[in-house]
Amino acid sequence: MNPPAAGFAFRLSPRGGLQPLAPQRDAAGLFPPSPWRVWRFDCDGELYHACGALHGRSSLARRCGLGTQAADEALLTALARQRPQDWPRQLTGPWVLAGWSPAAGRLRLWRDASGLLPLYHACDEGGTVSVDTQLDRLAARLGCRPGGTGLHAYLHLLDIAPPHTVYPRIQALGAGEGLIWETSARRWQPWQMPADANGEPAALDEAAALAQLRQHLGQAVAACLEGAKRPAVFLSSGIDSALICALAARERPDLTAVTVGFAQPELDEAPRAAAIARHLGVRHVVWRYDLPALGEALLEHARWAEQPMADPALPASLLAFRDAAAHFDVVLDGTGADELLGAMPPRHLRLAVAWASRLPRRLRRLAARTAGRLPGGYAAVFDFDHPAEVLRRWKGFSTAEIAALCGGPVDLQDSAFYRAFARHPRRAHYARYSDLYNAMPCDRLSHCARLTGLDVRFPYWWPTLAAWLRRLPLHLRWRPDSAKHLLRRLLAEHVPAALWAGPKRGFDPPLRALLTYDDHVLVRRHLLDAGGVLDGLLARDEVQRHVQRFLAGDPHGLFRIWALVVLSAWLQAHAPAGAARPVHPCPVEEPLC
């Protein structure tokens, strides 16, 4: 497995203008066979740096009035001239871009809605802005150390959402967001593109909406398959991936469906995925990884990851992406439907947010102890300090525990997760939960794609489809008796509901088994025998207290210990001032303006 491709980097000083930094190879001189390219082009005096991939190039070329053999830079320049106010919104594929206008003294940054490619920025006291597509490279150049809100958010949520990173001095651009830096004002402000010209959709009945979904999603799948010679699709037992697989199978009879299976029957999606693939008549492969392989994948990811991320599915995803890159040139993925359509939280979580949060903390603790003696798991309705906690994907450390670990006050109200929670009234459950889907990053996919070079494509994020899904009224997005009912109806046209209509298991690897196999080898290696790698960042006695409780059988410490193991593995691979692996400094090119 190789380190990620170089991307682009530059700094913008108040007097010296833009200075591109020419990224060199890593110490080993290795690059993955990345599907992403780096572009530099000038459009009417504005210099652009961009990185990404253009999917569906033929349709984009036709819209720009160019031939299909036109260079990417020519396509991008033509598109920017056609729609100067919102041309990035028309791009098809993952991308990040930066545009510098010396005449206006304005720098613009933008990131596509899929969030597959990252973009980071930092500003020093003198007003010099640094921009980079690689966090560890920027951190090494600036001499940054981990800590702050990003670290606190990681310990609480097991991941770090933009704008924060694990380095307090560096911020990340959020998926689908834009920023403008005015050199005269020396501050960032949102880059708000004009509203979508299509506006709200005309009143649709369900039949008309289904017909439009069939058209938009079919076109998106076909465009994502363009140019593929050995196509595949990641297939779980859920609606989103099964629908992508069904539509892709119509386009490409040579399609292969890939499923990651687990030995535990309660976690294994392979049998239902096999039934779906069999009905569609596509080849189906199941990849299973044993616990030692998952443990090694954790270490491999920690070696190259730019910041810690403790998504439990990451090791299995990394192995699957690596194997997929060896067998296929394009793989479709069903991610995006939840973010675009939204979701309603389960009933017990709605009760916690709307009603239990009104109780004083002391009464909630008493109610949690009482409910804990009853069947049904209703203790979670009362067991929280802040109601946002019950909507987390994974139960990390509490804010009090983080304060003890880090030796200082903790305030997460400025994190993306808590800001999204606070934007909505107490009983706006659907809007809040849907917003939180977008506030919780899916960096697992971007990490794995960047480290393996797999060309993974997301039809639900196709611009025209994504814009149409966002404009759907609520009654077409969700019904109490049938979440995602439009997707369900379309899938039923291709696959009998009996094959997929059961409860969704989710991509949940055997985390407890991973942490306890071989006499807790991962815990011992990273938390007991790590030589104090967490010292200086976390209090050793607090870390050991949580470790000993877990080793003694504490059923509630699973995700806490997992977060510590991942953090320790990441720190062991990284020097205090950035990446431990050698990173050559970026030589400065001659200023372009």
C-alpha cells in the first residue's frame, strides 16, 4: 500500500502574492495509481489549482462545446467562462479547487459535496495563508502539534469534522463548502454561490417523483460507469447499494458485486447480498478478513493517515479497497443517499431529545439507573449530559472524562456536530438528524480511496441527482411507515422486496473481538507497551484507569478503548511536529503574480 498522491500546495502572502509549492515524493518515492489528477490553469486572469477526477467527460465536453479528446484544463476553463458564478457546481466527480485573482486580491476555495478529497488552510499572524491538500505535509511545514478542539472532538465522537483538525492551527474545508479570503480584510468569509436556478420542484405526486428518480439515478449510474473496463459495485444488504447494483447491472452485464463478510452471523451481510446479486445475474464475490488482518490494517492506516479516525469499519474498508484496486478499475458505492434524503432518529432518541433533556441532570441520572434495570435499553433515554450525545454514531468519552484526560476545560459547542444540533428546534427531529448526517464526516471512504488509489464513484452525489434529491419535499423523502420509500419502490422494480426488506445490519465489524483477540494484543501493544506515546497529550493515569476497567470486563468502554488504541497507533507513526515518516519540504517556485 502506498502513500497518497501529492495534490497541490501554496502560500499567499500579503505582499508577495501566490507562491505555489511543488510537492515532492515521499521518502520511499512511491505514489499509488491514483485516479485523481492535479490541474493548473488560468481563466481570464484568475489562476486555479485543482485536484480530482472528471467523471462523465463526454457529456461535460458536449456542454462546453468541445470534443471528447479535449484536455481537462480546456474543459475546466470553458466551464468557468460559461458559468463564472457557479461553475464548480457543474463538475462531475470528486474535486477540490483554489482560485487566486491578483487583480481583486481574492482567494477562493471550494470542495465538492462528496468530500472525497480534503483541503486544508492556515493563516499566521502576519496574514500569510497556507493551503494544502495534505494535512500532515502542512502540519510539518508549520511545526504544528496535536491538541485543542479537534482532539477533544475525536475523543468524544471518534472522528474530527471540519472546520477543525487534530492540529489547532489548521482548519479543514467542509464538504460542499466554499471560502473567500480578501487580502485587504485578512479574514475568511463564506463563498456563497447563487441559488440553484431550478429552484423548488413543481408539485409532484409520487408517481411523477418516481419517474424522475428513475431517470436521474439511471443517468448518474451510467455516467459513473463511463470508461470502466472492469467495473464493480460495493454491495451490502441495504437499499442504497442494492439499487445502485441493480441499475449498474442493466448497463454492464460484466459487473461484479463485492461484499465484505464477517464470521459472526449477526454481523454478516453476505447471504442477503448474495441473494440480491443472484437475482440480478451478476457475479458476486465475498471477501472475509480475519482478526490479525484487521489489526494489521489498523497499523497500515495509522502509518499514512493524516489524523486519527476511529470509525470501527475502517480496517475492513481499507482491506476491501486495496483488494478492489487490484481487481477492478472502477467501483461504484451507494454512499450519499442518507445524507441527501435525511433520516428520522429512532423513537427512544426522539424521547431523549424532546422530553428527557428537560429534566435536571440529577433526575436523569436517577431515571437512567432505574431504566437500566428494565429490559429494552431505555437507560440511554436519560443517560447523557447534553442531548446531542444520544445522537452520536459511537459513544466515546464524556466531556468530563476528556477534561480529565487532557488536563483542561472542554467546550465542544463550536464543533460541527454540536453546531448542527443547535440549529434546530427541540422537536425538529427529522431536520436535525438529517443535518447531523452531514455534520458527521465519512472520512473512512476518502482515507481508503487515497491510500489505495481505488477509483470509487458515488452515483448519489451526481450533481443533477443530488440537487433534485435535496429539493424534494419532506413527504417524498420520508414516511413514518417507510423510510426512503421512493428508493424502495424503484428497487422493487428490479429485486423482490423479500430479498432486501428485512432490518439493515449495517457495516459493523466485530470490534470487541478485534480488541480482545490474542489476549488483547492491540490494547497491550498500543496502550500498555507503547512506551508512553500518549504522554504529553493525555494523562497517563487516566488512560490506564480506562484500560484496566476494559480489561476487567467493563461493557461500556468499548468505543473509548478503541479511540485510544487508534490514537496511540497514529501517534506512534507520527513525530510530535507532524509525520514521523520523512516528508521533504516543498520548494518554493517563483511567484506567479
